[in-house]
Amino acid sequence: MKATQLSIPDVYLFEPRVFGDDRGFFFESFNKRQFEQAISQKIAFVQSNHSRSAKHVLRGLHYQIKQPQGKLVRVIAGEVFDVAVDIRRSSPTFGQWVGEILSADNKKQLWIPAGFAHGFVVLSDYAEFLYDTTDYWAPEHERCIIWNDPTLGINWPVEVKPVLSEKDAQGEPFKTAEVYTN
């Protein structure tokens, strides 16, 4: 598995070695030893999540202010544009974002460590999205930054207004959002 450190050094893109022929394909989607070696830390995933969303659905930018979650994300059907925003006030990349196309075809995975807000928009007719987390979902600690915050300036590849949940439509501006202070 190839691990590439992105422009925000703690975020990694993982590309598996895929073995395919006329019967189909096989690839190792996770190897704890290789993963921990790539990100230089020990990780224990405690929860796996699976979502399905229609075209133009945008989910995010989500994070938990307590019980922060590291997330290893991938798409098993369709295609999304996936975004991680550094919201660690003490980080030299505070307020910066990275985005990657994840799809069932490219089989890429994104590692988003704790301390980041996360979101994605569906580019295909639908997408099924999997993510493993390093802490449990805690709705009382969940926060949302508005997806189109001008301070962040995320370049979402959308041609129409995205479909948002009520919670996501009422996300906080980055300037007033609770962020990580350590």
C-alpha cells in the first residue's frame, strides 16, 4: 500500500495495490502494521460507519470538540470529493484544507487525524462511503462548520447548490467555531 503525505503533513492518502484480472479484483484495504508505520503512531479503530448519499449531497464539515475522531475513509460505490480542514489552533496549518477524489474505481483512502473537520460531496449518481473512527460518535460533542465558509475557501467541485441536512445548512462560520486549543 502506497502512503502519500499531503500538503497538510498529518493527512495521508493511501493507495492499495490492486490485483485484477477477468474474474475481478483483490486488494488489501487495511494493514495495521503498514498503516501505523506510515502515519508514525499507534491507532485503534473503535467504530465503523457506512453511509449512502445521492448526487450533490454534501455532508460536513463535521467534528467532535470532545472525543475527537481520527477517520480512515473510503468509497465503495460511486465517487466523492473528500475534504479535511485543520482546526487545531496550535498547528502551523490551522485553517487550511486538503481535498481528494475518492471513488470505488480508484480505491484510494484518506486518513484524517483527530483535530480536523471532515466533509464530502457526492459527484456520482450516488456514493457509498465507509469510515473507521478512533473514538465513538458523541452527538453532544458534535460540531459543524458551514461548508462554504469564505475564510476557508474550499474549492468544492459543485455546479449546483448542494443538498444539505438542516444541521449542515446551519453550520458555524470558521471564525466563530469551537476549535481544538491543544
